[in-house]
Amino acid sequence: VVYALLAKRRRRAEAIRRAPKGTVTIVFTDVQDSTHLWDVCPGMKEALEQHNEVMRLFIEKHGGYEVKTQGDSFMVAFQEASVAVKWALDVQEALLRVQWPEDILMEESGKEVLREGTSQISKEEGSGKYLFRGLRVRVGIHTGTPELEYNPRTNGVDYFGPVVNGAARIEALGAGGQVLMSIETHALLPTELLSECSFMYLGRFPLKGMVNEQEVLQVSSLSLAPREFPEIKRAPLASPDTAKNKVGFGQICESCSRPLMCKYCARDTASVVSKGFDTSRPPAKRLTLASVSPGIELGHVAAGPTLSTPRVPLRDCPSP
């Protein structure tokens, strides 16, 4: 009995030693339309095995900690926020290179989507010509200090608390192939990573079962930045003062009814899509951010061929 107790304590100590502790970045993933794919695609079993192989290959490569899986969903913990982001982006790239079953590629949520101007004729061009191909995995990332507990059934560690709930809810906001993160995760990223990726500030969103709204960003590798996703439904503003001064994108000026955008969002104009400004829709999907911080000051977007056109400060808004 004493030997068994000591062995159990050693296993617990070793499991806790291997797991990330303190400030931890939690990542949740999920496959888009997996229920439908299981129903209509005989190749879904093979596809899921390929998906799991990719996920675990890069978990090992980046030193992540696989907390648990449920169906086609993964929960992974990382000690560093930057490593979690790199893992998520590497997974998105790697999934394009998988030799998916043909019936998966025939479905709407698994079909091949080429980059603009790329021909389908040459299969030798490799995965670089695709924006989407095969299973589409959405990812949610959040950073904080979760509760940690040893699980004797798995001989591993599980995490609990608001940080874990937040990561799961952020993942649920996204679409297949989209990587979303909290503002807390973004704040911990090093400058060199900010310059290597494409960031888009999406705004503040209510998360199911949670009191406070969460600021959310989208991140992608530069090669997959042209991916487009459905707009996420936005949260109602907390107060008129917040609406006028420090809110996310897609808001309307109460004085002149023109769309508002962060005055500093286009500092890296080379990475901003130059397709003009469509006043009929919120501008968030047009942006690539160099950096974002809470309480962004808003200004107007003047009409023009690019998003590098000077912004007008909100306080200088002309009367109607």
C-alpha cells in the first residue's frame, strides 16, 4: 500500500512538472461541419486520423501540452503565447498539404479554394496555391492563469477556470480555417512575430456564460491572409460614451453617420488590401494590424483607393 501511494505521488509530481504552469496560453480547436462530414463521407474516419496526426506532430514540434481531445476537438496548453500562435498557424498551413480522401474534397466544407489568379490545371504547384483544402479547423486562443489539477485517470494535468472557458468561447466564435485570439494573448506577442503575421482587430464580443465582453483578434500567416470569413455578430455597446470614443471597428459616427476606423490601423500599408472602402459594410475585414491595444482611438476613413488615406479624428467630425 505504501509503495502504491508513493508511486502515485511520483506520477502526479511528474505530470505537474511536465505541464505548463503560471501564465498559460490555452488553445481549443474544432473541425467545421464534422457532424455532416461523418454523415455523408465514408472517408471521414481516415480524414480524422490524418487531422490528429498533423495536430500531434506540431504539438510535439512546438513543445505544447495536449490536455485532452473530444471527438475532433483538441485542447492544448502552451507556456508561451508566441509558441501557441506559431503552432496554430503551422497547423493551418500543414492541413493544406494532407492527401485528403476525395469525398472530403467534394464537400462544401472541404473543397479546394484557390488563390486569386491561380490555375487548377497544374497539380505540381503544391499546397501554396490553396487558401482552403480539406478539413477546416477553427482555433481559439486565450492567455491567463488557469487552475491546474492532476487527473489520475489520464496521468496528466487538466485546466479549469475563466481562462479555459474564454479560450473555448473564442474558438466557438470562429469559422473553419480561422484563428482567433484574445487581446490578452496578443499583448504578450514579441515584436518580431507581429511583423511576420497578419493581425485583424475584430472588436468586442459577448461570450456565452461570461459577464464581460472579450476583445478578439484574428491572426493568420502572411500566405493565408487572403482567406475571408463570415462576419462575427457584434456585441451591443456598453454605454454611449464608450460608443463615441473607445470601441471596436464597424461603428457609425452619431454626428455624420460615416463609418469609423482606428486611425492607426494602416501603419503597414503594404499588407493592407487595396480595394477601396465600401461604406455599405463594416471595414474590419479590410484590415491588417501591426499592433493593437485596448482603448483604440477612432477616426473616419476618407474615401480613396487604399486604406492609407489620412483619417479624420472623431473630435474634428464635420457637422451633417
